[in-house]
Amino acid sequence: MKAPTRNRRPGFSRRAQYGLFLSYVVAVTGILVGLGLIVVAHVDPQGFGAIRGTAMDVTTPISSAGRGVVRGAGNVVDGVGAYFFAASRNAAMARELDADRRDLVRARILALENERLRRMLKLVDNRPASVAVARIVGSTGVSSRRFATLNAGSVQGVRPGQPVRSPEGLIGHVTDAGAFASRVLLITDNSSVVPVRLARGGAPALAAGRGDGGIEIRPLGAGGNPFNRGDIVLTSGTGGLYPPDVPVAVILRKEGDIAVAWPLANPSQLDYAVVEQPFAGLPPPVPAAPAPAKR
């Protein structure tokens, strides 16, 4: 008995013969259909157009379904990528949020600084008696004696006795002046006394420094303590040193017959101050001498 050969020709397998014959038939049919379409396209263009439209109608649903499958697969891939890269994207968004927050803070700081400078410019423009605008280069914050130092002196026209203020309110008055620097006694010093009045109603009072950063407000009129928490006191102009209607302090609380207030202008938080000429009201008119009687 002979062993079967390893290399068998297709003719020895009936299934292989049928498959080969079928492939020939399909190839010949495709060639004939193509030739027929070419002939129809040249002979009957309208008929070929109808055939092409029918083919499009048949293949369009298949193409649409295939496109949907491809799009769905792409969405799945995108979702998987978003899942795996979510942490890095969240970190990037957090960094961007931090940067935006810093930019917003800078913008607010610039807006506040511009507003403060506008108030300073308005203050200088509206007060022709201003002597100099000086930078506050130092102030005492822990001693009972409260002083501030300005980088302007006699060269700039600063003299002892001149009041000093800021857009926020009254600071004090000059006590010593050198050539290029001067010292200011703050209204919170325990030796400072400023004539003031209540903005609500105009009740007169005296603002005396407490030496601890606060101010003690003592009413001058009878009838009890007229101050309430949140009241603003202004300079009254009495005495001829400080000009009237300059903000001085805000009332924090009442203690018996007096009130404790906090200055509106804190030198430790200010950059610039305005030195002004002492305020003095116009002297009363001198009455005219009576005319001598005629004889």
C-alpha cells in the first residue's frame, strides 16, 4: 500500500475544483458587467445615470452604518483617552485657574491703587494751600509716642506747625523739619489734641491721642454722650491749625462720658501724605469809624 503524496494538485480535490471554477465565474461576470456598464454609459447616459443612482441608494445605508460604527469607535477611544488623561487635564486647569486668580488679584490691587492716586490728585488740586506731597518713610507703632517721618523738609517748604493729611483723613502736624526730612506728631500720640465735631449733627468735641493707636473723643457740650458706634468725626477748624471738615476717626465704642475711636488714616498703611499751610479763618471786618459831626 502506497503512502499518499504530500503535494496534491487541485484536480485531486472536488471541493478545490468547485472553488476554482466559481472564482472564474465571478471574475468573468464582473468583467462582463463592467463592459456592459461602459457600453451603457456611452450608448445611454440617462440609463447609466439611473443605474448609478440606484447603486447609490443601495450603498448609502451601508456607508452610513459604517460611518456610525467608525464614529462610535472614535468616541470610545476619546472617552478612554479622557479617562486616562483626566488627572493631567485637571492639573492643567487648576494651574490655569490659579494664574487667572493671581491676575484678578493684581487687577484689583491696581484698581485700588489708581483710586487712591485719583483721590490724592483731587486732594492736591482742590487745596491750593498745599506745601508738598511727601512719602512716609517711617512711623512708630509700639511706643506711646507716635511719630511719622516724611522725606520732605525745609527745602520743599515744610515748616513746624503745618498740618499733614492724606486722602483717607488727618495724620497730624509737623513738629521738626530738617533740610530734606521732617517729623510729624500723629493724632494718636498721647500729647495730641485736635478740635473736632460730629459729622452727624455737628456736636463739638476734642480728639485726644491714647498712645496705643486709638483716639479718645470727649464731647464739649452738656447732655451726655452724643456718639454712636460707626459715627465719623471731622476737624472743626477751631484753633486755626487744622482746616475744617477733614475726616479724623470713626467711633468704635462708648465708655461712659467718652468714646473710643480709630483713626481713618493709618500711617503704617500709607505711602504718601500732603503737607498744608495752617488754616486760619478770615479776621472779622473792622467796623468803620463814624464820620465826624458837622458844625
